[in-house]
Amino acid sequence: MQQPAVGPAEVMGMFCLLFGFILIVALIVGIFYLLTLQKALNRVAPHNRLMEPGSVWLMLVPCVNVVWQFLIAIRVPDSLRNEFRERGQDDGSDYGKSIALTQAILGLIGAPFNMMSSAGGERVALGANVIVLILSLVGLALFIVFWVRIANYSSRLAVDDRGRRDWERRFDDDDDDRGPPSGVPRVPPPETFREGDPGAIKP
């Protein structure tokens, strides 16, 4: 019995379904990646940050992410470097900066080859597709390596055995300077007692 032929509409439907699935998977991976970057920056003292934690989400904005990936590749590692240096734990590395920059540059290099694969002849398209595939695999590997490195650095900041960071202590000290809670009388220091006050030390 002859099988019914698959029409163009069915092929297009399967292609759209596959493309939608890949897009959803890529979005989920991107969200977890950006959460890792945000968490790492949250564990860096504000004065050591070169980028605010919430600004990493600009990577989800089309066209903006082309430029923003370079800012992330530079400012996230440099923020981590500043924090580890202040804690006296700098390992002398670039904290993944070169890896992230290489991955971003490979993405830009692959863009014209993508256009050649659709606009050129058959041989040109085949060669362009091979180059795009190689660049994509290398870029994916670098992306995973950078993600893992940032996650490891973030974990190191979280389990720092020095205890709370100095900038957190300063915030607590500022809170202490506000005085006791309402309803609790403030006890003046000894030099402010006057003669005859209750509790004053008599000479």
C-alpha cells in the first residue's frame, strides 16, 4: 500500500515545531546562565562591581545582546577579580574573560558565513555551513566553560571562610549608629553624666 506523500504544509509545520522547541530550550538555558551571572555579581561587594547584577538580563534583548555580550565578558570577570583581590584570594587568572571574549568574537565571525550559506551558490553554501557548524561547536564549548567557571567562582564567594564581608559589616555598623529601637531609652556615655544624675559616679 502506497504511503501518502507529505505535503509542503506538513513539512513546514514540523519545521516550525522543531524550531519552536529549540528556541524554548535555548531560552531556558539562557535564563539559567544569566541567573548564574546575577548570583555571582550579587556576591561581589557593590564597590567592586563593574556591572549591576540585574543588568545581565539585557542579554535577552535582541540586537542589544550583540554588544552586551562583550560587556558581560569584560565586566563580570573583572568584578570577580576585584572581589577576590580585596579578600586576598586572587588566583592570578583573568576569571574567564578571554574565554568569554573569544566566544563572543566567534559569534560575530559566524554571522557573515550564515548569510553566505543562504545567498551563495551550492558549493559556497556547503563550505559556509561547515564553517558555521565548526564555529558554533567551538562557541558552545567556550560558553559552557565560561558558565562553569563563573559558577565555581560564585560558589567560592559563598563559602568564604572569613565570614561576612567587610561591606556587610559596614552596613550593620551603620544600622547600629541609628540608636536603640523606639521605646528603649538611650543610655548616654559616662562623660555625659552630670553631678546629681542617677547613676553618676561620685568623686
